[in-house]
Amino acid sequence: MNIIILLLGFVLLVKGADIFVEGSSTIAKILKIPPLIIGLTIVAFGTSAPEAAVSITAALNGQNGMAMGNVVGSNIFNLLMVVGISGFIKTLYVDKAIISKEFPFLLLSSILLFVLTFDVSLQGTATNILSRGDGLVLLMFFAIFMYSLLKAALNSMNNPSLEETSISFDSVSIDYNDDTLVKEKTNSKVLIKNILASIIGIILIILGGNMVVSSASTIASDFGVSDQLIGLTIVSIGTSLPEFVTSIIAAIKGESSIALGNVIGSNMFNILFVLGASATISPMSIDPMLFVDALFMIIVTLITYLFAIQKRDINKIESAVLVILYIGYMAYLLISA
């Protein structure tokens, strides 16, 4: 029965991601918002909903290993497998804003998480804890990240291109103004239609993600696997499937900004909001073994960033390196289990 639920979850994920990418990219074009902003916000937060649900629930239930492991494991999977497979299918072209702003901020957030949880060595405490104070710090960084994105979105909407400005000026003509009104009404209908489609896509993605996670977790638990290892492997991969499917479909459709923005935005959301909210609700004790994984997360973030800044793209060879790194990481987890 669990296998059937698992397969059905995959179907919902694929279909939901296809609808969601199409709808969100259309919304971006109508509202004149850069696809990168859409990828970093709506797409990223929508596909990260399973991580939020799993980690916050796990923290409330005292399963700190699964909560932290889910976020770290998901971020590693996103950078290595999601970017790797997407870039291998079709070269990902990197937006200038990703290189100058988003990637550095993600690297900073990853390092911040590592520092906040390294209490035993840095503060001489008996245990490593992500406290409520630490959670609030992460949430404040998330607020800064959101502010910068919203400011960029508003700037792009309020500063139309020269061509768009001249069209607006010419609409003083009575006949052309009528055409403009018709176009605006048509755009409004298309906008509403795509907003509804995006919502349906998100619902399908979340339902599919939850079905995959619940069934996969049940199968894994039957083998007596620890919460931490389940979080780093089965759960993290399961909750990252929405990002995986969404970014691949976006890459196939030539939406590199959405594909990369989805990964960076999701990773930022996971660290700053998911762990921030989880720790604020219920302080989390951190297993020292997770520091190896957190350090690896920082390293792969840096590697992916270096690949991106070389030629402002991530090609097939670099993508293959990322996938091989993930295979090696999974081998390490299985051997050390």
C-alpha cells in the first residue's frame, strides 16, 4: 500500500510542478516581475512547504534530529541533485543578481546557522542548542531577505522599459486607448486564471510531497533507521522532490532564473524561516554528528557559487560534478550509519 501511495505522490508532484511553473512564469510576465524574483519567492516558498511542515512538526514532537537533518539534507540535495540534474539536462544561465546578491546571502545564512549551533566550542556550554534567541535571529535575517526581494519586485514593476513607456504615452489616442482597455481586461482574466492554476499547482505539490514523505518514512522506519538518518536521506529527498521536479521542468522550458531561483530561495527559506520558526516554537538540541553535514552544506554552497560565477552558467560537466558529489555524500551516510 505504501508503494502505491509513493507512486501516486510522484504523479501529483510532476503534474503540480508543471502547472505551477507555467502559471508563475506567466504571472511574472503580466506583472512585469523578473522570473528570478518569482523563482526566489512564490515558487521557492511553495515548493518548500513540505520542509516547513515536516521540520516544524518534528520540532514540536521533540524529533530534533529529523527537523535539523531534514533542512540540512534538503539543502544539500537541492544544490547538488536539483541544480546538477537541471544543469545536465540544459545549461543553466545565471542571472547577475544571483551572483552578486542571492548566492552570497545564502552562503552567509549557511555559515550563520553553523555558528549559531556550535555552542559547545564557541560558548563552552554542555550541549549545542538552537535556542529561541537563535530562531529570532534567523527570522530577522529572513525578514531582511524578503524586504530586498519585495523592493526589487516593486522597482521592476514601477520602472517600465522605454518601449512600454511610449506605448502608455500613445494611449492618449481614443482608438488606441480602447485597445489598451481590452488588453488590460484580457491580461486581468489571464492573471486570475494563472493565479488559480498556481494555487492548484502548489496544492498538488504539497499533497504529493506529503504522500511521498509519509509513505517513504513508514517504509524506512520498518528497517529501524534513526530519525537523524531518515531526516538526512528519505525525508530530505522526499520534501525536496517539489524543488527537484519544478526546477527540472523550468530548465526544460528554458526558465533558468526560475530553476536556480527556486533552489536558492528554497534553501534560504529552509534555513532562515523553517529552522527559525522551529527553534522559536521549540528550542532544538543539535546532535554533534550533524556538524559534519552542516559543514558539507556550506562547502557545496561555495562550490556551486564558484561554478556559477566562472562563466555565468552551470554546464553539463559542472552539473555532473555536483551529482557525483551527492552520490559520494549518500555513500558516506550509509557507511557511517
